[in-house]
Amino acid sequence: MILLADTNVLIDLWHVGGLGILPRIAPTEVLDVVLEECEEARNPGIHEQISVAGITTVPTRMDWWWEARSLKNSRLSDVDTLNLYYALQFKRLLLTNEDPLRQKCGQLNVRVHGTLW
């Protein structure tokens, strides 16, 4: 099992000093576009803490954006859709607290959990 962390999970854990717990549960990945969202949300130093925690950054490929479009709906952001695509294609367990994303994961049989599992 490999975990794929969404923005809200990373920010929640960063606020309580808990980013290091994820790699202790299982190998953990984050898409580079998710890191950008974390930093844009005014969380100085979160990128470095994610790296120190041992979470692997996955560079987003341009072709993934195009392929992910078929999964998009009005309730999902582009980054959420890309996370969903990556989790589906590469068999990751997606960590998110966003209900629309969790619902879409359920429809597609993508394993999903929240911050507190």
C-alpha cells in the first residue's frame, strides 16, 4: 500500500507537527501540484517539512492532466481530479478530507481515507 496525500490532509498534519506519521504508516507520495497548493495556502515551510518527513514528491506529467479530464465534475478542482486520476491509475490509497473527492473515489472503487482514517 502506498498513500497519496491531498492538500487538506497535509496542511492539517503540518499544523499539529504530524507530517512524519504518514511515512510510518506506509510509503507516502504527494503530487508536486499539491505541494504548490499547500504553499499557496500560506503555510510557510510546509514544503520543507514534507520533505523532511520522508514523503516522496511525484512530478506531474502533462499527459496526466489530459487523461484526468474524463474524471472531472463540477465539484472537483483540477488538482483533486489529478489526485484521483493518479490514485486510480497507480493503485494508491488517497488521503483526503474533501467529501466530493471521497464520493468520486467511492464511485470508482479508489481506496480513500481521511486524516483520522
